Amino acid sequence: MNKKSARTLLVLSALVMALVISPAAVSYPNGIQGVKDSGCNCHGAVTSSEVVPSITGLPDQYNYSETYEITVSFVGGPSDPSNINQGGFNLWVSDGELSPSDATVQSYSVNEVSHTEAGNDQTSWTMTWTSPSSDRNVEFVLHTNSVNGNADGANGGSSGDMWNRLTAKVSPPVLVLEEADPYVVLTTLIIVSAVLLVLTLAYVFYRTNPESFTWEYFAPWIADWLTTTDHKKVGTLYFVAGLFFLGVGGIMAMMIRIQLAVPGNDFLTQDQYNQFFTLHGTTMIFLAAMPLINGFANWMVPLQIGAPDLALPRLNAMSFWLQPVGALLIFTGVFSGQGADTGWTGYAPYVVSETAHMGTTMWVAGQIMLVASSTLTGINFLTTIAVMRAPGMGWLQMPLFTWSILIANLMLFLSIPAFGIGLIQVYLDRVIGTAFYDVSAGGDPLLWSHLFWYFGHPEVYVVIVPAFGVISEVIATSARRSIFGYRSMVYAMAGIGVVSFIVYGHHMFTSGTPPWMRLFFTIATAFIAVPTGIKFFNWIATLWQGRLALNSAMLFSCAFILQFVFGGITGVALAQVPFDVHVHDTYFVVGHFHYIVYGGTVFVIFASIYHWFPKFTGRMLNEDLGRLHLALTFIGFNLCFAPQHWLGLNGMPRRVAEYDPQFTLINQISSVGALLMAISTLPFLINVVMSLLQGPAAGPNPWRALTPEWLTSSPTPVENWVGAAPLVKEPYGYGSSEGRIDVNQARGQDLWRQQP
């Protein structure tokens, strides 16, 4: 062995001997990393109150982008100045930047710092923090450990050590909402809404008939509503339930927009946001839009075809009562803080993974109940329209609203089994451990996407096609003109129903579909604009030179036309693969979707209420309040959703609870629009309640309409007709033919141009 090798061996031996005889560096001389959530459990399993950490130098409110010198320290525990090691720390901050001030502190990231080897023989450390440049509540999480420097004990050098945790918050110069318990907020608002609904109904009942407001009369009245099979009462139950859940869905929408009002908001966590996002979509589609459409269908289809009731009254009642049961199952998980967090589309494999909340199982079970309800409803309406039309009423003599319900239920009946099968598979995967969507066991997550969207895209038209029917009724009545191209309107709706089944693949352009499939679905999606365009041109032709009555129903219909055209244009843009790939899963899709579904469905629901409210109640709504309702809703809607297209084009992803500060202003505009939409419901609710109590009598036919539902009294008797239903061969025979139709003097007071 040469001299150089001998010297090397001597030095190494000395280092090993020094390490053996020196106390262990149990405070991790090189720092502590990644303990924000787990804690310093290497220095004891639990926190110790004997160790008292502190942070000094933090302001109560920070100034933007200002640098502050802060000191973290601790007292207590086994730490002693005579120890070789006294302690260590880890500091994590939610926003801003942390930087070391000297060699005793090191940085792991802009959000996390710790001590160095040079800093583990002290109990106090100094660093700098640069505050954020935007409004964010900033959270500090400090862990300090107090060590005794021993190298013995059952746990090695960590025996006898102690640690503790400290959290602190610093607010920005402006108010940012602090974290709230969203489950408490949601539950409270739902309970308050339900109580107000019950009290309102009771008050209206009392004011309508004060003498009979006794329990002896009230109890049978309630029992009659709970057990009714009358299509009109079942339709009213659908209305009440649908409007209630429209409010619930709106409450969740407002909570989402509050969270997104400012970046870094603490109102909702990402997990909570996911739950509310999931429940909002499910509620609005399946518990609000579809029940409201079923309410109008229950009321109007038998009246428009001259039938005394639906073909299967008991099945009709069962279809309704399955819905509150399904809703209860859907909401169960949310009330426990473990609601479905998969998004309303419930994409696999996440929906079947162990990370998905337990409430996802209840959400799936509730959806299965709603599928059963919709299936029974489809059977009932298809049977009724096929076999219960009045004698002499041919297929091409039915009002367009009845045609729209027929086509929508055909679409639903043919598409919803796919959704039901997918839900059952998900339920079995979650409950008994099958592997339909488990990749590791041979399952295929894309199977869910195909099953869901085979139903999901026709489902959009299941709620839109009835809206087309309503618009046709309102426009023909308000313009006093026959529908231009009646047959082409029927064929256009039928064409939409057919094409809707071959366009669903545009939702899967980013899922690895082959080029030929992308080309097919692009062409099919663009083609659906043809039958849709036919309808819009026919409506415009109907309005041309018509004697327009610009009542609330007509104004809501005009707003629908404007918004649906815009939504349709953005939909055709999304059908183009390059553009779709660019904006997929961005807020551009959110904006498009709401222009179609909210602008195309909810606006028409309000138009339907203003149009048929006299038929339901025998009273007129106030037109001034109706126009105020429209103005606030229209402005709020466009403020909320039009800017979201800009957000998507500039890259803001959807389904996120936080976002880059550059999108702050547009999100704030969107949140203001949502608030305005919420406020717009007040004049509507006031209008409905006041009209029920003291609205002017409508008479049998205040709009002088010629469709069959107006040729009986308002409100409608239980049997619908006194004697046989009148035969109307041309439901839209306005103008020169109007005088040749016998309406049996059922037109009543000419209020169609007048305010009540």
C-alpha cells in the first residue's frame, strides 16, 4: 500500500469514528420536507402542547407583491442550548414566495422552506415572504420540532423528541370570502326553500278558500294530491317538483360562481367544488328540466288530442313518484359530505375507482330510478298519442307541441336504455366488484363514454325538441298567423330526432377516435343544423307581417331564438376537429352548453308558463312583472355565459375551483350575471303568487288561440271536456280560415293584446 492510499484510508477511518461517537442528527440536519399534512411524526407520533411554535413579522393584511421579513421559532420541549441539536422547522405557504435570508434556511420550492444543517442547533430562523400580486387569502402552516440530541433509545435518536403545528392566515387588502361549510349552506338553503314553498302553497290554499281551511278538509285534500292519477294534477306535481329543483340547482350554481368570483377563494375546496359541480348538472338536467317538460306534456297532450286522460294513469303517477325517491338517493351522499364528485357525466374509470366518494354509489342508484321513471313516461306518452286521439284527428292534424312530445319520447325511449345499462354496470362495479370499467381486469372505460353519450346527446334534444313545439304554439298564437310549412316543421323535428343519434361522437374527439370516425361525426354534427335551420326559417316566415302581440310569452320566445341561434353556431364550430381539440374541456364548451340547454330550455319553460298559466289556473299573470322578469333574465344570462366563450378561447379549463389571475375580471362579470339571474326569479315568483291570489280572471281563451286545449273551460274540468271534444282540423287556421272554425264561443274576453 502506497503512502497516498494509506492517508486516504486514515481519513475515512477518522470520519467513521467521528460519526459513531457523535450524537445522531435526529432533527434531520438537511431539513424536513413534505410534512404539511402528515406532520413531523419521525419526532413522535402526535403533536405535543409542550412545544409552542410562533411566526412573527406577518401583517394582518398584506400589500400586493411586498416583501416581508418573518421569523419562525419555538419554545418548550426537550430542546436545550447544551444539545448539539436543538430543533428544526418546516414552513409551507399557500401563495406568494418564501426565500431564505441566511445559510440556516433552505428552500424546497417557492412555497416551502426548512432548516439546513447549519440551522439545526437553534430554535429561531429568519426568511422573507413576498406576498401575491392578486387578492388571495394566504395560509401558513408551520411545523417545529424540539429535540434532545440523544442517539439512544428504542426509537433511535428521535426518542423523547416533540413537535407541534401552527397555522396562520393573512388576508389581502380587499375582502375575500373565508372558507365556509358548503354542506351546511346548501342544506340550510334547501330546507328554507322547501319550507317557503310549503308555506306559500298553504297560504294560497287558505286565501282561495278560507272557510274550508281546516284539518278535516285539508287532510283529504292532501291525500287526493298524493294519490291522484289525473293527468292535470300529476302535471302540476311535476311543475312544483321541477321548479323546486330548478331553485336548488340555481343555489348550487350561485355557490360555484361565488367560488369563482376571485382566484384563490376559500369558499369551496376543490373536493367540495367537484361535488357541487356534479350535483348541479344532475339536478338541472334530470330533476328540473325533464320534470318541467313532463309537467307541460301531462297537461297539454291529452287536451291537444282530445283525450280525457293519458292511456295509463296509474303508470303516470308511478313515473312521477319515482323521481323524488331518486332525488333523495342522489342527495344523500352530499348531505354526509361524501357526495358524488365525478362530474354529471360520471366518466369511467374514475366513477368506479376507490378514490370516488362513497356517495357516488347512491348517486348512481338515484339515476337508475330516474331512468325507470323516464322509461315509463315514454311508454305512456307514445301509447296515448298513438291510440287516444279524438275521432277524425289524423297524424298531421296534431298541434306541433304534441308532435314534439311524441318525437322527444321516441328519442328518449330509444336512447335511455344505453344509459340505464351503463349505470347498472357502474353500480355492479362499485357494489359487488365486477370489472366492466376496470382496465386492470380487462374492462374498458371508453365503453361508458359510448353508452353515456349515445344517450347524452339525444338527451339534449329530448329537452330541446319540446321547446321547439312550445315556440311554435306561442309564435302562431301571438302573430295570428298559421305556422309556415306545418309539414316541414314536423319533418324537421323528426329529422333532428334521427340525426341526434349519429352525432354523439363529437364528445369523444380527444379520446383516441380514429380519423374516419372523426370525419363521420363532424359531417353528421354539421348536418343537424339543416333541420334545425328549417324550423328557424319557418318561425321567421310565420312572424313576417304578423300582428304581433309582444306579451311575456312572445318576448321569452324571441329571446330563445336569439340565444339558440348563437349556441347552434358555436356548436357547429365545436364539430370541427381542430377547433374542438383546442377548446375541449375549456369554458368555451361551458358557454356553448348553457346557451343551448339554459337558453334553449329554461327560457322556453318560462314562455310556456306565461302562455299556459291561464289554462292551468283560470287567472292572468301580470305583464309588467313578466317583462321585468324577461329583462333581468336576458341580461343576466348573457352577462354570465357569453364571456365564458372568451375564457375558453384563452385557455381557462373547466371543472376547476381556482384559476389563473389573468381571468379574474371575466369571471367576476360572469358571477355578476349569475347573481342577476338569481334576482330575476323574484318578480316571477311574486307574479305567480299574486296572480294566484288576485289575478284577473282569464276566461276560457284569453289568447284567442285555435289549438284544442283552449276550446274547453279554464281551469279545465276533471273530465277535460263537457261532452265530446270539438274537432279542429287545422290547429293553426288563423287569418282567412279563422272564421270558418267553430270554437263554440270559447274565446272569451279578448285579452291577447291587453295587459291584465
